[in-house]
Amino acid sequence: MRLKHFALSVFPAAALVTAMACFSDPVYPGNQLLGTFQFEARLDPANTTCDAAMPEFAQLDDGGVFRFEGTFSKNDDGGTGWFTVQGFDREAKYEGQLVDSALKATAPRASCGTGCKDSQIEESLKVTLFSDSQAGILNRNCNAFDGGIPDASPPAPTENGYDVSLACGSLTDVFLPGSCTCTPTTCKTAYKVQGVRRD
């Protein structure tokens, strides 16, 4: 599989084939569906050590952004949960309004040479989820989020579905050499992410 701009797209090819072949409503793991979000990820130069101009480390549009879609779901009896991207269910930890989803995947890259088979990406997506009323206090813009939780009702299940409408946080990709000789040996690409619920 060709390495794309982030490891959210690095998953077994069969998972994508299955997702594309199925036109019925998707089924998500867990017994509590929070919602599907449209994300924008903007490069965070201050925390990026990779050369973002190289396509194997980042593929951004002219505005320095890439977009992806993901769905949050979990079990209602604890912190076990998932973040689903293009039919692939990533494990995620839910603690209060915080969600942390980590993934490590093999991802060959040109800067490790043509014989390299086991270079890797270690990715972490960390976001804070906000209810509709909390998002309103933030003007539905993550730039207004300074780390403090707005004083309003937190995300929670309701008779009309889960009350959550905004996700703010970060996405970090660490490129690892495995047993290969890579240039650079390792580096990090970091993004600031904002997700808006679309369903």
C-alpha cells in the first residue's frame, strides 16, 4: 500500500475493499455510537521535525491542510472504544471528554531505500470532545479552546443520539526506521486537528 500523508490511512487493504464493496449502513463496534466527524488537520510547524515538503511525510493541499473522516464509538460500561476510519476500527481510550487513539503500522518509505520492508509509523490522535452547548461557547472553533473545558453540559447520550458536535486536538506521526537505514533515521510530523460532526 502506498504511504499516504498520515497513518490513519495505513490499514489492511482488505479492510478498504470490504468497506468499498458494502453499500449498506456501516456497523460500528461497541454499543454506543457517538457520531461521525469531518476533520481538518493543519500542520503544526513548531512540533514538526520531518521535512513536510516531502510527500512521504506529509501531503497537504495549497492551504496546508488535509481532510479525513472518522467515527467515534465505545462501550457504555467503561473506557473501551474505537475510532473508525474508512472501515478500519482503531482502538481508542475514552476518559471523560478525552479520546486517545494510537496506531503503529509498517509503512515503507523512499528515504529508507528500496530494500527496506519494515520501517514504521507510530501515530497518536488525541482529541477533546465537546457537546453542542460547549461547542457553542467555543464558537464552534478549536482556536478558542485553550485547554479548559467550557462550563456547560458535557457530551452524553440523549433520546436523539449522542450530544457531541466538536472535536479538538492533535495528530502526531512518528516515522521509525525499524531495521532499515533511513535518512532521517526518525522524525515527527504534527498537526492540529478540528472535527465537526456531520451526521
